[in-house]
Amino acid sequence: MEERAYRLTERAYTWTVALAGMILLASHIPTFRDFRLIIQLLFMTVLVIISESSQIPLPLGIGTVSMSSPIAYTVTVLYGPQAMWVAALGTLRKRDLLGKVPLHLVLFNRAMISISVYTFSVVYTKLGGTFGSLNLPTGLMPFVVGACLYTLTNALLASVYWSVNTGTSLASVWRTNVKWSLPNLLALAPVAMLMVLAAQQGGPWLLILFYIPLMVSKYSMDKYLELRSAYREMASALSNAIDARDAYTKGHSERVAEYAAMLAKQLKFPDDQIDVIRYVGLLHDVGKVGIRDAVMKKPGAFTYDEYQEMKNHAKIGADMITGLKFLGRGQTWVRHHHERWDGKGFPAGISGEEIPLEARILACVDSFDAMTTDRPYKSKMDLEAAKRELTRCSGTQFDPKVVDAMLKVVDKLASGKK
């Protein structure tokens, strides 16, 4: 029922936006004055098509970012609101034309770009800009403000769609898929201004020269996403290597990472911070590579000396990831994920708020996973028993605030929600 409601909301939203876009396009049909103008607009359309062929996938895999906005600005300044047609037709993709994308989404995507171009054109002229040429310095502010609102309009329309389509909050979609890309997209405005000035002086054919900086900008965004992927793969590989040493804890690090992300989300962490704590959760036990197999794989209780050796894994792990800049303060979370709220933990024996919140989160989910999985020396608890144990240890082993949030996470796990 809930999924059906999402689909209906998505359809209603996409068709509403599509209708608004079609009205704008219908009210700004180009009037071709001469053959040269037709050739110029066709050339601009080809440039948009080339830009659209180099899409950048977004982190959640639910969309892409294109580099066509500078061309859209340029066409709008030179030819007015009829540039909507150049942008709308130029952004059509092969799969749109082959019927592989539902009609409402094809029209929605054309509408998004059309509304964004129209927003730019209205803001640009309202603030004193003129079509046909970019006059400096008077046209500088209208152009920059118009470009900013174009970018924000397009990002907002897309974010609402992704939010409705995935059932994710708008704020979450914005932080994860849009916020990181805005500086790069807004930085294209000065490039677009130079493109307009060049086209004014030497014709639109000179615009092909500007594809070098545009492709450099795309390259930097691609590398950012590749780096995110490399971080994730590296953390996963290291955690698998640790878990492989002990068949009884196989999958432990991945579960801790997932529980930590869920708990951080329950505590209203921003999405970028949730990503970091997920990575750190994968690596929280990485220091166990420095522990002897005789201790790591011992089926029974540890002797005093063995326990002291095992406790070193927190410090070893923290030292190992200190040089990984993308983890930020994650090394302190690993170092202190065995501290206790009452100060009786290790390695530093700190207590309460002295323990980083993220370390308190890891401590809670690490223990929860130990409770709810089979070990050589004990059988796993069911979720209700684990909740009772978490409650019993609240205020002594665990932060009460973290336990309250974790109990809600456990309820979500029990109901199959995340």
C-alpha cells in the first residue's frame, strides 16, 4: 500500500512538472528569421547533445549530473527564452527516443530543463540583462544570479523527484546527491560568461574550444565519485580480511557498519557523517590483524594476559587508520569504541561525554551484534532479549541516549524496516 502511494505521488508530481514545462515550451516556439539562425541553433543543440553524452552518476545511483548548463546559459543570453527548445531537444537521450524511459519521465526531464532555462531568462532580464549580447559590467550580476537560480531550480526539481521516488527525505537527498555537486556546477557560470562573450565576437563556432575546461570539470567530479567508491571498497576489503580470520565472527564488521549507520540516522546525523561512521564501522576491528591467532581464535575464555593482548586491538586499529584523511576523526572512534559510559572500559578509561559520540555508537552496535549472533561460548539472543540487555546496561556500559535510539533501531530491524 505504501509503495503504491509512492508511485501515485511520483506520477502526480512528474506529470504536474511536465505540464508546466510543456506550457512554457508551447508559449515560446522559435521563430526562425533566416537560415543562418537555424544553423546556429542546430549547432548549439549539438553542443548540448555532446554535453549530455558525458553524464556523471550520483552517489546513491539514482540520477546523473550533466555539464550542459553553460551552453544553456549561452543560448539563452544570445537567443532569449526560445533557448528552452535547444536545451529540451538537446538533452533527449537515445534511450528516451527508443521508448526505454516511461513517457512521463521523458516529459518530466524536458520540463525540468525548460523551467530552469526559463527561470534563468526571467531573472536575467528582470535584473537588467539583455538578450542578444552580454554587456559588462551591467550584465554581470544578472547573469550570475540567473545562473545560480537556474542551478538551484534544476536541483530542487530533481531532488523532489528522487525524494518521492525513493521514499527518502528531501533533506537527505539534497545532502547526499546535490550539495556536493553545487560548487562545481556554480563554478561553470564564469566559463559560460566567457562563452557568451566569445560567441558575440566570433560566432557560436568558437564555443567548441570551451569544451576543454568543461571536460576538466567533469573529470574532477568523476574522480571525486571514484574516490568515494575506492574508500568503500577498501574499507570492505579490510573488514572482510579481519572477519575471515574467525569463522564465528564472519560478517560482523559489515553488520556493525550497517547498525552504526542506522543508529546515526536515528540520532539525526547528517548523511555525509553517516557515510563516515559506516566506513569506520567496517574498520572498527581492523587492529585485530595485530593479534596472534592463538588469542584471536581461542574458543574458550581468555587468560588475564590474553585479555590484555586482545584489548590492544583498539589502539592498533586507531594507529592503522590515522593516515586515512577521508575518515576524519574516525581513528579516535576506533580507539575508544570499548570505553564504557561509567569509565570502566579501555584503553583510556574515559567516561560519559568524554567518549566521542561516534565511539559510543560503535560500542553499542558492536555489543548488540555480539549479543544477537552465535559465538563458540554462547548462543545468540533474540531481539527482545537483546533489548532488555541494552536497557539493563544503559547508564553503566552504554550512553542512555544512544541506548534509547538503539531500541528504536532494533524495533525497525524486527519489522524489516531500515
